[in-house]
Amino acid sequence: MMQKQIYLAGGWFTPKQAALVKRAVTALQKNPTIGYIHSPQEHQYKGVTEGHDPEGLFGGYEWANQTYQNDITAMDLADMAVVLWDMTDEDTGTAFEIGYLNAIHKPIVFVCEDDLQINPINLMLAKGITQCLTSVDELAMFDFQFVAGEPYPGLIV
């Protein structure tokens, strides 16, 4: 069995988002169909974060350009993506990643634990994903060898 390389997209800017990312990484590490997980927060340019920036690079052109290029390269090299979506605090960077991944024909497994029947998503996001899961825990047993397309099961606007 050939293991898949995953690009893990999703914000990590709120406690809820950070917890989703942590839980997703843990679940994906248990999955025998996964060989590598690229989580952008673990691959920031020169290790810079908002809270760790000894050279004063965060938010500047050099940091933004290199972080962007690193993420684009990682998406290009990935077999597919897992996208973590928080309906209460939608991340525009994650929305961009969905569009880019769709444009380069990468399957997208979209994970949202919010109520899909109460919280609609934009049709451009809904049409760009391959399959939707409603629990991060499902990632541990999901078969990434073949991700069949399924219609988005929630409300669309």
C-alpha cells in the first residue's frame, strides 16, 4: 500500500482551531494510509511565529513571501489535502488553500464539526471539496487510498 502525503489546511488562530489541528494531526498519525502530514504551522519561514520573532520578520514581506511559497510548494507536492473548517471563525487563508488545491486537482477531505444544517458555507467552497467529514476523529480510519467525490451535505449559500 502506498501511503499518501497530506497537506493539512486550517486556521490555528483561536483555541478552537488550535485544538482541531492538534486532534487532526493525532488522528492522521494513527491512519495507516498516511505517510506524511504537512501542517503549515510547523513549517513557518525561519521558525517565525507571532510569539517567536527574534529577527522581527513576522508580518513583513520576506516572511510573507517565503511562507506563501513554502505553502504553495507543499500543496503542489501533496497527494491530497485535509481541510479543517471552523464556521464560527472562518479563515480566509484556508479558503484560498481550498481554491488553490481545487485548481491543481488535489482531492480535498473537508472536516467541519459545526452543525452543517445551521451554518451554511459559500457555494465556491462547497463545490471545491471532494468529501466532507463531520468529526476529526474519522480521520484515523478514513481510507485515503481513494477519496470518492460526494456532494457537500450541508447548507450552501
